[in-house]
Amino acid sequence: MCGIAGHVGPTARELLPAMLGLLKHRGPDDSGIHSAADVGLGMTRLAIIDLVTGQQPMSDATGRYWIVFNGEIYNFRQLRAELEAGGRRFRTRSDTEVILYAYAAYGEACVERLSGMFAFAIWDDAERRLFLARDRLGKKPLYYWHRGRLFLFASEPKALLCHPAVSRGLDWPAFHHYLAFGYTPAARSIFDTIRKLPPAHTAALVDGGLTLSRYWQLPPGTAPARPHLRPAESAAAVREWLREAVRLRLESDVPLGVFLSGGIDSSAVVASMREVTSGRIATFSVGFGRAAPSYDELPYARLVATRFGTDHHEETLEPDVQALLPAIVRASDEPFADSSAIPTYIVAQATARHVKVALSGIGGDETFGGYPRYLGLRMSALHGRLPRWLRHTAREVALRLPDSGSSRNWADWARRFTAHPDATAADRYIGWTRFFGTAELAVLARPALSAHLESAVDESQQAAFAAGNHGDPVDGAFRVDLATYLPDDLLAMADRMSMAHSLEVRAPFCDHRIVEESLRLSPQTKMPGGRLKGLLKTAFAGVLPEEVLAHRKQGFMIPLGDWLRRELRPTLDDLLARDRVRARGLFDHEAVERMKREHLTGRQTHADRLWTLMMAELWMREYLDQHGLWTLR
């Protein structure tokens, strides 16, 4: 695991060392630079595999190919054996060298043979060609900047901003996407000249020209479905898929552990880990204690830790988290409104005191049907058959329901469910995932901002939903989350919050083969009888404690609504002060005041929406105001 950076084209000699200095948190164990003429590759290394001979940048025996690599290749031993059978000779025990020789043997198609999480760059000195690649689901980040004959790349935008030509100007389509969904989209960044290499893409730079290619995508909805299996057979298949994914992710020359939330996903990872190893398992959990009992899953995590004899560690998150927010913003580099970043940051910090690698249950909800909104989509089909007057009456009733401060706010769910009663299934589902809808933004945005808001902010989500099949719109919902929310929100958050503490996170549920197989199963198979993650729970029945299997999904959330009314009230008042909002010029200060007032009085929850505005303001202070660069243009 590393931070990587590089350039093709003339730059100042001090640029690459400065870039690496800002990526040191991603790899504090070692660093290295390869420079030749106008090409430079650099890395900061978190040593996980081959601690002795795995230094980077790494070259082949001839010196023609050079690589910098961030990630882990889980099938590297198998690939190495294939390459050795073809005559390749290796000097290290690292997966980095396997990528290098796979590229030499197979060219750009090498990525199709790699199983793992990765972002890497290979320089071919003979052809003067730079090749970039990113893993299928986007677990590892890769940003780039390109102008004329100069090309820069890095694991994080902060490194690219070292170059004086790299602008801090806002990318307005990305900012629109952030307001809508809480994160920036796959191919854009918040900075108008910095781009992301999207997941499952490669890029080739030759003679100053950059060409992007896609090498993998979610299986199309027209792909053959998995042959009908009896429930017991499907459950056994799921157990085997996860067991193998976990086994592959135990490859490490340093100690590793597991994030254990107490939910079914992380618990299944621990159970699978115990099946393939008899060694020590360290588990790490975050809870809220008496401060927010409806959000606390520590009792369930303890049951799992006891069942499998783990070395268990707990952190109780105190509501006073204001001091963490600037660090979280700096770790993200872009505005990010998923408040789960707070507990993720805390558990990563605690885990990094003990191990360098942690497995996580990220992806279980998207692959096996864990979100209540999936059931909402199925119910909306019945709702859509009601007479129009009755649907609108239900909307009026929902608007009058009182909010709840628990982790399940039924009133807010009812309002989301009944909004836009005449909308299509795709629009309704995507609308449920938005923080600010189009109508809400029309009220919120000042005219200067409105001019930058494009109507097609959800094109990727719409395309993903349209690819669904199985005769069930819920399959489209799965695809929306797998194609957008999982890579651009959850995996981005996991990478940034963990690497801020020099911790590597591995996600067995995000193995691309599990994703592919899960989409071959019908939604009804994964959620039999409308039971969220019913298939996964059946797969681990008798293995996990019954209490863990039976308790309702809580999610890795914080009691944000209550905290904004109490402990985080000063932060809310500071970041969204009336005069500050007016001076910023983006949002109508009366609309913001109305949201604050409704939320603080408990009339209606606006926690996620207020948090979106708060984190945008905090980001602008950190990345724009401090550099005297704020202009609305």
C-alpha cells in the first residue's frame, strides 16, 4: 500500500519530493524516486508484502519498464507461476514485480488478469509511454492533471496542487453532484483541472495525448442468470464465495485485523476468517454508549468476538467531534458529506495502533440487499397502483408526521417515499439517495450558483438503473449503488479515512467475482420474502450468534440529527451563520435559516442537508479561503 505520484514533461526538481511529502501518511515506511530526463515516478510505501525487497519505484531487469503501485494483488502468486512458466525470472517476492512482468507479457490487457485493489503507473522507456490503471470498483484512488506536454498524477489531489499551474478553481458539475449526493462523481474532482481515472479504466499517455479505456463493467442485465438453486444451495455458494475472498485477503507479512461493527457483514467476515485461519484475529469496534443507544452495536460486536475468540478492542465515540472535522476535510481533499466518515476515521485511528491491515464488511449491503430503500422500491410499485388522489393524500399525511431522533426516522422515510408520487421507479429510487433534489436546489441556490447547476446530475445513476433486469426494478437499484454510491462514497471514504492513519483496508464483499455472482442472483433470491440480506443471513445461520442475525440493520452512522441540536450546535452556528452564508454568495441565507430552524425545533430533520452545507463551507475555508482564491465564477 502506497502513495504514488509522478510526471511526464519538464518540472522543477523539487516538485516530486514535495508531492511525496504530502502523501507520507499513505506510506510512512519508505519512499523512493526514479527520475530520467523529463519523467519522474515516486512513491511512499506502507510495507505489507515483501518487506525486504519490495521497494519502489521498481524496474524490470532491463530497465525498460518502471512501476509505482498502490494496492494489493491477491492472485499474484498464481500469476507469478504463470509468468515463470513462460520464462520470466523474478528478483523479489512482491506483487509489484508481478504487475510489471504481466504488463511486459500481456500489455494493457494485464489488468484483466489482476484480482485485487490497485492504482498503478508504468513507464515504458523504449516507447516513451505512460500506462495508468485503476481497479474494477475503484478501491484505490488515482487523480491526474494534463496540460499540453505536461502530465501529473497522484493518489490524492493535495499532491497535484503542489504544482503552481494546477488551479484550485471549482468544477461546478462536480459541486452540483456533491450537493445532490454528498460526494463528487467518478471521473471529476472538485477542482476544475484535476480529473480522476474512473474505476475499471486504464489510460495511456503517448506524445502528450491521453486515451482512456474501460476494461470491466458490471455484468449487463441481459447476462444469463445463475441457474435456479435451492435456498440451501444458494446459501452454501455465498459462504464459499466469501470464504475464498477472505482467504485471499489474508495475504500479508504484517499483522492484520477486522473492523467489526456488530452487523451481519463484518460479522460474516470474522466468521469466514476463522474458517480459514486458526491464528489470532484482532477485531476493532466503535460505539456510542449511553449517548446514543439506538446507534450502538457494541453488544453485538462483543457477541461475535466472544463466539470466534478474537482479540477485541473497542472505542466509545464521544459527541465532541468538532476538532476532528478539519482533519477529516484534509484527509478527503474534496468536500464529502457522508457523516459516517467520523466513526470510520475513529475506528481506523484505533485500529492503526495495533495492525497495519484491516478487513471490512463494506459492500455487503450492495451485493446482498441490505438497505431498507430496496424494500421501499418494491413497495412503491404497489403504491403506484393506488388512485392518484390517494397517493397525494398519503403525501400530505407523511408531511405531518413528527420526526424521530433514533437511527430509524420513519417520518423522514415516509416523506422520501411519498415524494413525487407520479415519478418513475428510477427517479424515485435515485431521489431517495439524494441530499438535495432539483426542486430543493432551485430554492436553495442563489442566481450565481443556479447558472452552474446542470439538470443532468444523475446520468450515471439513471444509466445504471436502466441496466437492471430479473423483471424486478430492485435489480436496477442494486446497480445504482454498485456503480456509484459504493465506489464514489463508501470506498473513497474507507481509503481516505484509513490511509490518513497509514492503515490498509481490504473489503472481501467488493471482490469483483462476488459482485458479478451477486448480480446473477435475482433480488428475490437475495431478499426472500422481503427479508433484507435474507440469503446472507441464511448462509451464516448457526454460525453467527442468533442475536446478530435477528437484530435490525443500523448502519455505521452517527446520531447526527441530535448532535446538531446539542454538541455540534456551535459548529453549525459557526459554519452556517447567516452573515457567512450571505457573504459566500452560493446559497439563499433565508432558505438555510429555515432549514436550521426546522431542524433545531424538531419540526423536521435536515441533518444530512445541513451537514452537506457545513462540510462544503469547511472545505472552502480550508482549500480556497486560506489561499485567497474564493471567487464565484
